[in-house]
Amino acid sequence: MRKLIHLLLLSAAAVCMTSCSKEQDQVKRESGFPDFVENYNRNISEWLLEEQVKLDKREAKHQDELASAGSDSEKTSIEGKIKDLAKKRAKYTYRQSLGKYFDFKKHEDIPNDLVWENGADNPIIGDPRAKKGGTLHTYMLSFPKTLRPFGPNSNGSLRGELYDLIDMSLIAYHPITEKVIPALAKEWAYGADGRTVFYRIDPDATYNDGVKVKATDFMFYIYVRISDNLSNPFQKQYFREQFANFTTYGDSVISISLPEPKPRLALYASLSPSAPHFYEAYGPDYKDRYQWLVPPTTGAYTILPKDVKKGRSLTQSRIKDWWAKDKKYYKHANNVDKINYQVIADQSKAFELFLIGDIDFFSLNVPDYWYEKMEVPQYFGGYIEKVQFYNIFPRTPRGLYLNLAKKPLDNLNVRKGLSHAMDFDTVNTVLFRGDVERLQSWTEGYGKFSNPNIQAREYSVSKAEEYFTKAGYTKRDSEGYLVSESGKRMQLEITWGRAPIYDQIMDKLKEGAKKAGVEILLDGQISSVAFTKMLEKRHQAAFLGWNVQPPFPRYYGSFHSKNAYDEKGNLKKQTTNMNSYSNPEMDRLSENIRAATSEEALQRDSWKAEQLIHDDALFIPAIKSGYLRQGHWRWLKWPQTKHYEFNAPAVSLAYESYLYWIDEDLKKETLAAKKAGMKLPEKNHFYDLYRKGIPTLNELEQRKVKQN
């Protein structure tokens, strides 16, 4: 099943299609995997030695600094740096003690003292009333640039639906108990070192083409992503630094070791496989050869070649003999036979299609839709139902990302002035009817890991002018915009992916910014074009929001200097550091967060990192809501059980749980009633079971289930 909620199935995998020529399909190469393993093991060994040498030099430098330090505070600071180096040294020493990065052992080499767990004591997921069958009709704003799960242009807006939400990982997390449950692994055990997890692969686990999943397939997943056949600096860095060892014990068991102990170790170590037999033609031409090929998936849905209509639609088909279809935690999910995505570039056009039943559900988070536009016969007649559902999920870090590589955004006073010049209060009151709130920071909604002391800079013309004056913008020109002594106007170009509500937000920000002396230059583009510009770091300010996942905030990809500049000081493209931000302290904090061995350490450094983002005015928070609103035709059904009220608690979009189903009998009844002009009960559902957190199992068992 897909990762039931963003907590559930954790990894990235695949769904694509084929349009290569027969000649290309017949190409086979000798697998580069054996050579890669040998070379990578050697490279990691050499890299660890190099890192040790660097640590020696840095420690010697700090010892000299300590010897000449004057004040106690200076000594304390240097001693802290030496202590950090000692932690890194211990990590590298541990990694060296493991031997090879990739290792292959026999089944009889599995430690005898392991205590295997299977997560069987958790309640079922979903609603036993769910029916299989039917087609879910939805839409996408633009067609993907590729259907590859990795490589250039694979990070499109439909990535989650095609890859991350479909393919399975070794383990999953239960959406109610938040305990580990089986996925590709039927059992798991923790090593004595506190850094290793052993996974026993379910003997039933197969790809959709019937080939069994093997332990080496998880190594192969790494190979195809970090080999020299493509440029993928983030993944290369990630697997080099965040994993210590992969060891197979025959075909059915793999152990994965991390450099340091981690909270929720099984989650951090869990990985997805890649099918070696699919990548027989993998090589330097991977980007083009596999552009439209469909990798075998371990998940419940795939895309058949006939169901790809380039530029028009994609359809995912449920795998009828999916290996996990009868498993306890997956049998009530992934219910519809097909999921059809039409390309509809205009949201208002999509809404029209929703009202006539060509689309089964529609997001009503925008107030115009929730209020005025849903004042329609389809709703009053009971054919379409409205839902407001309170979810538990980290809030999307949506707002303005200021690119420090573009002048004058390298000036802190300019960035602070701009933060006070963005009128998100009016955006809320006028566009959202006051139904939403101001997002306060980059990482809201992570519980104790979110810094509660940070508040977004409020809209204030006087405060904006104060900071702009410090930056040298002291006069207003004839149009009312601030200018510097040289006559340079205070301007900010904002790039965003066009959608009606975002276009309206930009218009309101432009109006408010002018009062503060800022000219906003609007650069709204098709989403894929806008995102490409952002990845190439050609934007000045990017308005976007990232998909985020619980349980912990992550800073490294978005704020570490390695994702901003290369070793020669050139801007690094195709990374998620949209601020082009480079700060040694943030580097240290983001590395510490990655390497945190306890939740206490993770909380401490997360708070500091968030404070730094605020102090350096990198991100101007937009708005948030604690719920999602949706309209759907009454034949689209959702869970109603003791444990589930409409959905799993930790979803950012309702369909992401894959717990819904289509009632074909109800669909016939609804369409017949509509045709006959017979009204059904009007329904506006309000679900707040998870509003204050997930209740205990005992509390859930005692509650009365709402009747739809």
C-alpha cells in the first residue's frame, strides 16, 4: 500500500511507463553493480581516513587556540568545538570497525541473540467496509517532465503520487499507535550496538512483475542513485554520510547500520529496493533511456504503457495480485481499481468538471470555494458532500524564500525590511475570511521539536522603513517607492507556480509592499517552469511550500552550505537550498540534527536552527490552517470506525491515506436521483477527533462512531 499517511511507507520508488523503441528495450549491459560495490567500498574507506586526517588538523588548530585563549567564554567555546570533533572521531572510528560499507554474508552468520519483532499487536488500518473497484478521477495542473523516479526533473509536483506514496519500504509506522509495523520486512531486530537494524524480508514480497524482492535489491537502490551515470550530489552525500554499513545474509535478511544511534532507529534505517532486472540497460544514458520507462513496484499501483497519454492524462492501475493485498495492515487500503489524473491547467475549469461529476473530489481549502462556489444545486441536493477534517501534520513551510545570492538580498536589513513589508494579515482577512492563521516559523507542527518562541515578523510599514533606511534606502521616488542614494529602487521579484489563489495572494502582497516602499515584480509561471527556475537558483524570491513529513524537522537539505555552493564557490543548482544560504553555525546545527542520538539533542539543536533562520530573515512565513477542507461526490467513501474518523490523522491531503473507496451502487443511486431531480440529505461533515492529538487506543475504543 502506499505509505498510509506521510508517516507510513517511507521511501521513494517508482511508477512510470514505456515509450522507448524496441531496439532500446533489447539493450542489455553487464551490470555495473559488482564493480560499483568494490569501488564504493574502497572510496568510503579512503574517505573515512581523509576525514580523520582533517579532524586531526582541526583539533590541533583548536588546541593551539585553547592554549592562547584569554577569557573563560572563549575557552568554553573552543572546548565545545573540540568536544564536537571527538564525537565525529568516534563516529568515524565506529564506521571503520564495521569494515566494508557493502558486505555479503551467509544466513548462518546472523547473530543468534537477536530478538525479532513483528508489530502484530496493532489494530487494523482502515475500514473493513471498504469495497474494491471503481476509478478515482482527479487532476494535475501539468504533465510530468519525466516518469523516472530519480534523476533530472523527477522532483515534479506529482512525485508523491507516482513514487513516494506508492512504493514500499522495509517497515512502516502505524497511523494510530505510531509503532513499527511490517511492510517489505515481516520481522526486524535491533543490534546490540544501538545503531543497527536487522530486517527479515517477507517471503511473499515481490515486484508487480512477479520477481521476488531480495536483500541485495536495497543495495541496488543506492547504486542506481549515486553511481556516476547521473549527477545526484544530494543523494551521494546522503548515503555517504548517513549510513555506515549494509550487510546481506543470504537473500532474505539485510542489516543496515547508521553511524550513530538514532531515535526511532527502524524509521531512519528503513529503505526501499530497486529491481536489478529492470536496470539491465542502466548506464551513462540513463536519463534518456529510462525517461518514460516504468520501474517494477512493490506497492499497490503501477502505470501501464497504454495509460500514459502524454500531455493529457496518466492512469494508475491497482495490481490485482499485489503481494500484500491480504496482509493485516494493508487489506483495507488501496481500494480503487484505477486512479486517473487529467491535465487541467486551470483550477476553475477543474472545479467545473468536479461539479458535473468528471472529478470525484476537490480541495475546498480556498474560502471562495468553501463558501460561495459551493452554493450549488449539487451540494444542496446532497449529491456532493463537504468535509472539514482536523489533521495532525507538520505545517507546510509555505512562504517567501529569499535568495541571498541575488542583490540586495545579501543585506540582512533588506531581508528584515521585506519581512515587515509582506502583508499576510490582509491575505488572511480578505482572501481567507480569517479562517487561517499566520505561519510563525519554518518548522511548525513538530510538537516539542518546533521552537515555540519564534513569531513571524508582523506587517509594519514603519518597521520596514526603519530597516530599509539602515540598508541605504532613504528616499521615495515619484511613484512612492524607496530608492537608494544612487537611485536604485527597492524591488523584489517573486517567482511562483501559478494558481488562482496564489495569483491573488501575490496581488495582495504587491499592494501592501508598495505602502512600505517596495515594488513587487510578479513572476508567476507554470508550476514546472517556476520550479525549474528555483532549482537553478535564478529566482530572487521563491514563493513555495515543501512537502514535509513527521516525526522530525530536517534542515540539512534546505540550509546546509554544501547545498548552496560547490568547493569552488559556484552556486550549486538542483538542490533545495533555495536561499543560497551558507553559514558555519547552521552547518554545525544541521549536521548535529542529522546525527542526533536522542530526542533531547534533536529538540535543542532544532530550536537553535529555527532561531537562526528567523534571525537571518531567510524565510518569510505565509499562512497555515489546522484542517483540510474538501468536497466529494457521495459515492466516494471514507473510514468511519472506532479508530478512524474520515481518515488517518497524519495526512496533509485527504487522498494520501489511500483508505477511501468508491461505492458503485451508491454512485448509480446518486446519478439516478440527480437525473430525476430528487434531493438527498445535505451533508457538511465536521471531523475533529484528532484536533488535540491522537487519543489513546482505550479512548478510541470507548467513543461513539459518527454516522454519515
